[in-house]
Amino acid sequence: NEGSLWGGRFSGGPADALAALSKSTHFDWRLARHDIAGSRAHARVLHRAGLLDDGELAGMLAALDALDDDVRTGAYLPAESDEDVHGSLERGLIERAGPALGGKLRAGRSRNDQVATLGRMYLREHARIIAGGVLATIDALVEQAQQHLEVPMPGRTHLQHAQPVLLSHHLLAHAWALLRDVQRLQDWDRRAAVSPYGSGALAGSSLGLDPEAVAAELGFDSATHNSIDGTAGRDVYAEFAWVTSMIGVDLSRISEEVIIWATKEFSFVTLHDSFSTGSSIMPQKKNPDVAELARGKAGRLIGNLTGLLATLKGLPLAYNRDLQEDKEPVFDAVDTLEVLLPAVSGMIATLTFNTERMASLAPLGFALATDVAEWLVRQGVPFREAHELSGAAVKLAESRGVELWDLTDEDYAGISEHLTPGVREVLTVEGSLNSRDSQGGTAPAAVRRQLTALAAQLEEA
Ligand code: ARG
């Protein structure tokens, strides 16, 4: 049973069918260099515990360095007979250090605490890369908002015209959501920065090893306080899968709008040629594939989360082999976002907005009716009555096929004595927008303050 991690109590090797089922090198090999980093730290605590002498430590570290080089260059790859990354690298170590020395490294550790630690190391690294991609997407939104700070557009609820808003305000709404995603990744990292190394198979170690020293060497803040939790807990992975799903959902919501905005009917945006695709049959086509792939991949990310949660839900403590299924969902989430984020941020950064069309549509659909009602409130009319009076004006305008500003002073006076010509001050998009200068409102002055607040939080992120 050459190269296997066990065998003493078995009379033969595993069946081919079991070996094929068991195998994980095709997806866990990406942890190889983290595994070697863990081995270096483990060798040092074995040395400090008196289980490796100075010469053995030096020999072990030299062999690990040689193995690391070969892994990095691709000269060392998992063999067909290797079950997982940990077993394969022990084989590689023994080839370089010899069985007498190489066979000593496994003391006091288990693949259970190794794999739980290496996964966290990998995810922490990639959480930073993903956060960088989300920040680049936020930058693209902020840049577009600054370029179009005072451009009005139709604000919608239920996809119906609701009230005019600034395009900048709308774009920044997406930026705030993505900023919270970055903050979530940072907050997640506090829980991920705890090392399970030293938990052993489930019960800790009898060899006087120092898990805190391993944790520190591997860039963690501390070591786990419970070896069962350390080896069997996967909430940190599940939380990562949730945060990455949320990022996918947030990108999907932006993308859905880009898809709608790019239709002939809306004609709010033109996609840059370099971020759109053509059709193999229809020569005129220009398709928003980036946005559609973002929308599609959100489903995939959600699937990763639900699949992982389903794997975890019935598991008794401590380690069960089901947990080998923990890696592909989170690795896929990493791969998906790392390829998606640059495309979405590029698409946003290169969008051209049809600002005249957006501005001209902003007041249509009686989108200023709320302004009329709130103007009446400022004249002392109770809102209930103001709502009714504004609604009557809408009804009259609609029956004539005109807009609110087309009604005459007499028309307004006929509806109510309160509707004096002064109401015209809010019957323009500009008047409507300027009036909404509360914190978080869409007035240009409020959006400028918003940009300052966002910049301050981005500074900290
Ligand atoms: N490859 C396994 C995993 O990814 C780790 C090995 C633990 N196997 C075991 N029989 N205890 O979870």
C-alpha cells in the first residue's frame, strides 16, 4: 500500500471504486502551498517540543523548501495513486527527506485539523482579492456618479415611474450595498483568523505542541479553543459562501438594470463595444452578456451556499468525510467572483448614459404628484387631504392626456383654493429634486454630502 497514509490494520489496498470516490486531489491541490506552509510551522513546534533535533528540523525545512519549489514550478504534481493533497505532499516529502525523517512530520497532526486550517488560509487570501474587486466596482460606480452628478432620471418603485431622482443617487445606492459587502468580508475575517491546527483528529495532542505558535506563523490571530469545533465546524466556510452569494446578488441587481436600460425601449445606456457581444446570425445585435452572466452566476453562487448548508445540516460531531464536500462550493465561489468582478466593474466604468433621454423622462408618469402633495403640506394642508387633491389633479391631467404642468391656474383653483399658482415651483424636475435635501435624499446638495460620507467609509475599508 505504497504512498498510503494508513495500512497497518488492513490486509489490502482500497478497491478502485473507493479510491476513485475518495479522491480529492483534482480540487484540493490548490491548497498545496498552504499545506507546506503548515508543515513548516508544524516542524518548528515539533522541534520546540523536543521531537525533532536541530539537524532534523534543518533537514525537514530543506526538504519542504525543495518540495515547495517543485510544487510551484509544477515539477511535483499529485500522482494517480494519491488520495488528497495532504497524502500526496507527505509522499513528496518522504521522497526528498527519506522515510526516517519524512515519517516524523505527521506526529500530532491529522488531515482533519490540517484541511480545516488550510481552507481558512486560502479563503482569507482570496477574500482580500474579492474585496479588491468589489472596491473596483464601487470605484466605477462612484466615478460614473461624479461624472453625472446632476443628471435627473425617473426614479421607480414597482418598476413604475415614482419620483425623479438623480442618476448619481441611483448609482450610489448600488455602491453602498457593495461597500457593506466589503465590510462583511472584513468582519468575516475576524472569525476566519482562528487556526484549527493542533486540534488533531478531534481531541487535541498529547505531544506538548503549541497551536498558538503555529497560528501566528500562518498569519492567524489565535488558535481554536475547542479541538472538536476546530475540526468539525464549517460555519466560517458557510458564512464565506453567504457573503459571496450576497455579492453575486448585488452584482446581479445592477446587471438586471443594465440589461433593461440597454433595451431599445429604455435606451438609457449604451454598452461599450469591448463589454458587449454580437450575434452569430443577427448582424445588428449588441448584447449585454457581461450583465447576463453576472445575473446567471448569482444563481450558481447561491447554489454553492445552499449545497454547503445541506451538507452540514445532519452532521454529528466531530469530523465526517462528508466534510470533504466543503471545498468545491467555496472554491467555485472564489473562481466565479474573481472572473466576474473585473468584467462587471469594466462594464460599469465604460457605460455611456443617454442623459438627455433620462432627464426628459424623469417627470413623466405624473412623477411630480408627491411634490404637489408635499407642497400643500407646507401650506398647512393635512397630508390626507393633500394626497386627495394632488390625486384629483392627476386624474384631470390624465383625462386630458396632458401632464401636471400643463394644467392652468384655473384648473388648479377649481380643484382646491389651496392650489394657488405657487404650486408651480415644484412642478419642475429641478424644483422637485432640490426640495429633497434631507440626509440621504436625492437633492444635488444631499448627494454631494453622500459622496463625502461614502468616501470616508471607503477610506476605512
Ligand atoms: N481530504 C479530506 C477532506 O478534505 C481530509 C482527510 C480527512 N480524512 C479522514 N479520513 N479523516 O476533508
